[in-house]
Amino acid sequence: MRRWSEGQPGLAFGADYNPEQWPAEVRREDLRLMGRAGVTLVSVGIFSWGLLEPEPDRFEFGWFDEVLDDLHGAGIGVSLATATASEPAWLAQRWPEALRVDADGVRVRFGSRQSWCPSSPVYRERSLRLVQALAERYGQHPALRLWHVSNELGCHNPRCCCDTSAAAFRAWLTRRYGDVEALNAAWATAFWSQHYTTFEQVDVPARTSTLKNPTHVLDFARFSSDELLGQFLAEKGVLRRITPDVPVTTNFMVGSQLNPLDYGRWGLDQDVVSNDHYLIHRHGDPEHGGIGYDDPRAELAYSADLIRGVARGNPWLLMEHSTSAVNWQPVNVAKPAGQMLQDSLSHVARGADGVCFFQWRASAGGAEQWHSALVPHAGEDSDRFREVVDLGQLLGRLGELRGSTVHNDVVLLVDWQNSWALGGESLPSHRVRHADLALRIHGALRAAHVGADVVPVTAHPDDLAAVLSSYRVLVVPTLYLTDATTAAAVRAAADAGTHVLVTYLSGIVDEHLHVGLGGYPGAFRELLGIRVEEFHPLPDGVAGLLDDGTVGDVWAEVATASDDVEVLARYAEGATAGRPALTRRTLPSGAVAWYLGTSPDDEHLETLLRDVCTAAGVRPVAQASGPVDLVRRRSADGCSWLFALNHGSEAATVSVRGHDLVSDRAVGPQLDLAPGASAVVREDRADG
Ligand code: GLA
């Protein structure tokens, strides 16, 4: 297999490139400006199906030949899309049954993008014909570095409720359960008279009069993720057959919340994991209040650590982010000077071997005309483009980092199935989302300059216990759904000496969403020496005070601790007064099992994380003053680079000695960082 980064002197730098939107003179200017900016990799053809195949089986490759030849002539590599992301008008017109149906039974109409049903045999057949034609025509093209399958699979069509999808769902269930009585047991269908006597009676969980069966809904989410994975694998299969040496990827949408695909599982099938990430600002309106972040760049850091976990620690590719504003939030916040570079470095620090954007040139028309780009509407003579040139130069100087990796002493264990389960209709509290506390814990660690890996359960189907045991500290944040294998892996890590911090609402239900009886948290009761009798979730605006001064939020509960458990803080008031809220237990392995029963204020959360790290012997990445983001990449041959990004509004200092690749000068023993400044220091080696 060829390397996707072959022939790239620095770290890859580029964008989605949509030349079909522009006349020839603009395309010529594009090549000149790409040269000026140091672009090395562009994704082409992502939304070009309608122009590449204007009628069924009539391909128009001439214009595309020219695009690829010109890019190659300019020394720019291509991440070549399979162009299947958005179906052409003729497909929707001739085969309307290939369009998806929403939960209300409404079939979407043509006129947007990615409107296809993931289970449609027509879409599958037509898309694979196109993939084959592209692979045969361009498989040997010298510009080709990487196949880019589809685009953000599942972004707009994560679930489909049409009859074809329902039949595919039944086939999936039949494979999963074999016998309908096994399904009845897993779904607890004795409740509300939902018992099935044959798989034929099972429908997709579309519109119902009230609460749906939660396991039915979860299985449909699993099925839908698998169904889209089937499309990816089918396209990859065609590409492998025709171009066995060319690596294949599809761009993920890994952020901290709300993903419809189990990317832990999907990562296993990528030759290189690639990701799209956008900052999500918190907005006042309720519709967006649920997905915004007070500190979107903290969410970026978490997501970049998570995508590295999806890539199982390997370097990955940032396929898209934005130079400035996006076009799909209520107010599209632009990035101040310097932030594009710092956001890019935040991804590189966390393992990205390339930085790309949506998109090269801002569109004059079409649905995304207000999205920022490397070349803004103002053109070349703009601060934004000058920043783009600076970024290109910097990435060109960072080539020595390629292939280096990040490994921290602390790991957070996360799981997409948990975000689906905790997105359900009927739960103890809708204020609990799977990633909220994980994100806050990640932030508290960053504040202490401690790095964290974020590992998805499903990225390690065979080696989860070994992976978890390689860390000094394992955090299990809100892992509501914990199957027996995962519980055993956590236990094995603790037995091997890994300190474990489990938070509230973890280990409550199994893979069928059945509650572990006899006191929560069934999966971790023995490990923690904690037995919870009743949950007392806190409404919005109601604080749960602890006797050590902590202001708790979101959660409280009635728990008892066994004799060998040290209670560090108790609830101070209300129905849970006097009950343990924060505990620690020393295990025979010497490791400590911590339990946290509420969501503490920032100060107490930071104190707790510092205590956990101290007990486990975890040290900061480096010594620094102020809110500096610190991450270290290391190469197999013993080189290391310290990334220091000053996100604060005050000057900061970092203890480091070496050569800063950003300013291109020697630094140390102390590095001074102005507000908003960044450094990437190749550290002097102890051996000289
Ligand atoms: C996604 C898509 C792009 C574009 C951007 C806009 O990442 O892949 O095609 O729509 O969003 O932010």
C-alpha cells in the first residue's frame, strides 16, 4: 500500500476543491494561488456526480481529466472522491424510491444533497458503477494519493424509515438474534404487549403515539451505522479490486456529541482515518443550545484526542475545518487573526499529519456561499489569504513531525452506543449526555497541563483490556451502557495497577439496556465498593452542595459505601444528605478506584483530577504558567516536539529547551508565549 502522504515535503495542506463552479480563468488563478499558499493536497469530485455522469452510464470525464492533469502539473496531490455523496437529479427522478424517508413517513425530495436511502439497492448499484468508472479511469493517474469515499456518510441521511430499510433492518435483526424469542428477551417486549411472534412483524422505530421501546431504537441506530458502513465497504471493495495500492479513507465527523455512526468501529476499516471538525459556538436559542459549547476550542482539543483514539493512536488527517465562519449556525462567528493557525496546530499537536479545509475558494452561489474558504470572496488581497499563506509555510516546515505519535498517561473511555442510549426518550434525566462530563474532565486535565487520550470501546474489539492497562489512570465518564466485556476490561486494568475514576450513571445497563439489579452501578459495584439505591437527578438551576464546599450539578443519589471505602465528600443537604458523593478505595493491586457521584464545579473538578493524577504518579506534559495547551508528539527514533498554544489573554511561560519551528529560533530554558501565540519546539535530547 502506498502512503497517502507520499511526495509531500511538509505536512499535507489543502482543501476541498470544486473547480466545476468556476470558469477556466478562475481555475488558472486557483493553480497560481495554490502555489503561493503551498497547497499540497486537494479533495476533488466530492459533489460532481451530476456533471461526471449527466445521464445514466454516459460519463463526461474530459473536464475532470483536465482538472487532475493541471493539479498534477502544479505538483499538487489529489484525494480523489468517489463522487457518490450527492445523487444526481436523474437518479431521483427515475428511481424516487432511492430517496430516504423520515420518521414521519415523508420521502425527501431532490434539491439538497445526500438524500439517498442507505439501504437502496438502486443507489448502491448506480454508485458502484460510478466508483468503478472513476477507479478505472484515474487509478493510475500520477496525482492520485488517496481515495476519498463519499463524504461525511450519514451527515444528512443517518437513518431511513422506508420499506426497503425496514426489510433490511429485519434481515439485520435476524442475523443478530437468530430466533425471534431472543429478540423478545433482549427488547423486553413483555412490557406494553410488544411481543413478536415473527421477525416480519418488526418495523423501524418511526413515529409512534408515545415512548418507543429503547432497545428497538438502539438496535436501529446500530443497524443504521452498519448499513452506511456497508456502503463504505462496498465502495472500498471496488477500489481495492482495481487499485490495490491506493489507500482509502472517508471523512468522519468526530466531535464530542451527536454522531450517528459508531466511528470506533468504522475506524478499523480505514487505511488512514480522516476527520472534519468545526467549532460549535453556544447560541441562545433552545434548538442550538443543546449542541453549543462555552469553549468551542476546548471541544476541538477533546475531539482531536478522540479522533486519534479512533485511529488507534496512529497519525490521522484533518480533512476539513474552516478558515473562519461556517454557514450553518444561527450566527456564524468569524475567527479573529491568528486563530486559524492555532486551531490548525491544535489538531497537528494531537496527531494530524495534514491540515485541510472546506473549501479552497468561497462559492459565489449555492447553499454554502456564506462559508469561509482559503480564498475568500475578497480574493487574494485579504488578511485571510495572507494568513493562509503563512499557515502553508509553517506546515511546510513541520514535515519532520510526520508519523510521530502522542501517548498520554491518562485515558478517557467513551462509546458511541452510549451517546445513542443517553439520547433516548425515557431516562432518569435528560440533562445527562454521554460526553458532557468527559469533556469537562478533559478540560480539567488540560488546565493541569496533563494530556489525555480518548479511546472508544469499539476501536478495540480484541485488545481493550491490554490497551486500558497501559495507562496510569483510566476515566470512565458516564458509561451508562457497559457490557460484560467492557466491565471486565476495566476490572483487568485496575487489577494490573491502573487507577480508575468512575463517574455517576456508569455501568448501569447492559448491551440490551437492561438494568443490572441489586443496586447500581451493577457493572462497577464490586470494583468501587459503592451501592446506589436511588437516583436523585438535579433539575436545571438546582445545585447539590457537598460537605467539602463543592457545588454539584446534574446528579445526586442515595448510595452506601463498603467499609474499605474512604468517603471524601458527602451530599450536604436534601434527600441525599449524608450520603457519599466522592469516594476512593485502594485495591489489592495498589491502584485506587475513585467514584464521583455528581458533576462538581470547575475548581473542585480540577482539584479532584490533580489528586487522581498525583496518586497515580501522572506528571504534567511540561511546566507552564497560564492557560497554555501543552501536547507532546514523539517519533519512534526518540525525537520529541512540544506544542505550546497560548489560548489565554495574558502572556505565559513554558519550561522547554530546543528549537521552535514556528519562530525558527532556539528557545529555553524558558519559552515566553504572548497571548494567542503558539510554539512547536523540537526538544533538545537528553543524550545531546
Ligand atoms: C461538511 C461537508 C462540507 C461542507 C462543510 C461546511 O463538513 O463535508 O461539504 O458542507 O461541512 O461546514
